[in-house]
Amino acid sequence: MLLTVIYIIAITAEAMTGALSAGRRSMDWFGVVLIACVTALGGGSVRDVLLGHYPLTWVKHPEYLVLTCCAAFVTIIIAKWMRHLHNIFLVLDALGLIGFTIIGCQIALQMGHGFVVSAVAGVLTGVSGGILRDILCNDVPFVFRRELYASIAFVAVICYWVCLDLGFSLELTVVSTLIFGFTLRLIAIYFGLEMPKFIYKDDDAESASSTDEH
């Protein structure tokens, strides 16, 4: 029940962030709704397709698709006030990341997969929607360039497994993982913690840039 509530809150928040990204690219209403749905439901869809887990979540529960569409239209209406809700959306996104991760991990485990596959399923569920959103909006995906994100999803999976190995009940495992992962994400946001970046430039590109300067 707790995960279901978190899931509903998360897909609503993610749909609204997707709609805003589409608005920044001056998309029409169809584009806004499409980006919103992809952002909110894309992670679970990617996971289900890769694992062969059918029907897809939004096919089994079409009300989730309706909810994300409604969230997109609400965002269009209240867009001018959305900038004041930035911090709230960061918190909801952090909560959604861990919630999505746990759901993805649980589904993989229910299908009989081990740690590696469940970890991949959890991380994909948490980050794929945002990656698809940014690609469709012609941006470098947020998960590749900002505070710790996918790595926190992976750590959350480890926490989930450790709790199960320690004999925690499913409910306590879920709550413990949520608190642990959510706290880590907020710490990463507050302190701006990032993964080390790999910067590479071709010699030809450097030569060309130096020639242009002269």
C-alpha cells in the first residue's frame, strides 16, 4: 500500500516535470502529454520489456496513464506558478526515484531473478523515464550530468538486499530502503555531490580551436 501511494505521487510529479521540459522546447499540447507520459511511465515500461514482464504497468492499470495525462494538462494551466514549487519537486523526485527502484527490484525478484538482474531492473525503473524525457527534448540526460542519481538507486538496491538477508519483514525492508535512499538523495542534492566526470577532447579538435583563436 505504501509503495502504491508513493508510486502515484511519483508518476504525477514526474509527469509534471516532463510537461515542463516539453514546454521549455515550445512543444504543442500533444508533445507535452507524450513527454509527460514517457517521463512518468517510461522507466517501468523499459524494465517490463527487457524482463518480458507483461502486461506493462500502464496497460494493466490504464488509470495511471489517465493520471499522467491529467497531470500534464494541469501543468499547462499552472505553469507560471511552477517555479515556486521547484524544491518540492526535487523532494518528490527523490522519493519517486527510490520508490521506482524498489518496485523494479521487487518485480525482478518475483520473476526469480538474482541480485544482478534485480539491481539493473531497479536502476532502470528509477532513471529510464528521465533519460527518455531528456533525449526526446534534445538534452543531455540529467542522470549523466548532475548530482548522484543512478548510483543512489543502485545503493538502494543493495540496502534492500541487505535488509532481506538480515531477515527483515518486507514492510520493514521497504521502509528502511526508502528512508536510506531518500536521505542519500537529499544529501547529494544539498551538497551537490557528483560522480567524477570523464572529459576527453580530440587533438584535432584542440588544434582547430587554437587555430580559430589565432
